[in-house]
Amino acid sequence: MRESLDLPNIAEYVTIKEAAKMLGVSDKRVYAYIEEGRLPAVRAAHVIMISVEDVKKFKPKISGRPRKNTPAWRASPVDNRLLTNSILVRLHGESQKQLEQRLEEIRQSGEQIFPGTVARYIIQDKTHAGEIEILLIWRSVSRPDKPTREKALAEFLRSLSDIVDLNTARYSEGQVLLHT
């Protein structure tokens, strides 16, 4: 028997691994969804298959528990401040759908994560239609040097260059004074 078989794909069905990639979760999490009865699956011989339609319709529950109390304001220690980089940039024309697809590709690839960040946000501006904000937050002790940050940001913006108008980009750096 051969080590690896070239088995044909079953139309409209995906494997656990493919479903996990589509959902942006681990294989183990997909198995858990199936065991909980939240994600229907079928067994074909020794392979578990999931309908592509079911994967697309699947909505994971929000992780964690809802907050009962609003956290108090905090200030970071002087020797470990939160630092920010913010980039405001306009989208080319009507490219919202294309932006969402590209961001999903970036999310699933696990690349362009801006090493050392404690939070990364891509924010759709509701006040200024057609504009997005890229907000990156670092702890001062783990923030890479400026050339490293600029290189990572340039790569990220290059991956969006057909969607955003780089000529409109406005950059700012800041320090968080209070946070939750």
C-alpha cells in the first residue's frame, strides 16, 4: 500500500483541517464543535467530513464570560508604558468587500502579526466613510526598534496596496495615559 494516496475531494465537503482553517480555529476545536453537536459532520470510511455550507453558516459562541463590572481605569508603570502606532488610510472606491476578504486571508495565514504587539486593531471608520485605522499597541519593554516596526508596517500596507490609497496615509505615534 502506498504511503500517501491521492484521494479525490468530495464536492461541497471539507476535512477537519480544512474546516479549522476556514474557521480560524484549531483542529481540536472543530472536533469539540462536532462532539457538542454544534457542527454537523459525516463519516466517510475513517474520515470525518463537514459540509462547506455548514462551515460557512457556523457561528462560534463568544469566548469568555460576559463582564459583570466595568474595569477601573489604570495607568501603566512608568518603565513599561503602552505605546501606539496609528495609521489612517482611505480605501480605493468601493473596496469594502475586497478589504474584508483580504483581512480574512491575513487572519487565516497567521502572518503579518507585528511582533511584540499586545493588541492590533483594524478599525472601520464610521464617521469618515471609506477610511480605516490600523492601530498597533506595544508595551515599551517589548516594542521593536523603529526600522523593524516600519518594515513590518510597510509589508502590511503593501499587502493592502490594491485596496487602500497609500497616498492618503496619516501616521501617528502615541503613549497610552489611561487604559482598562
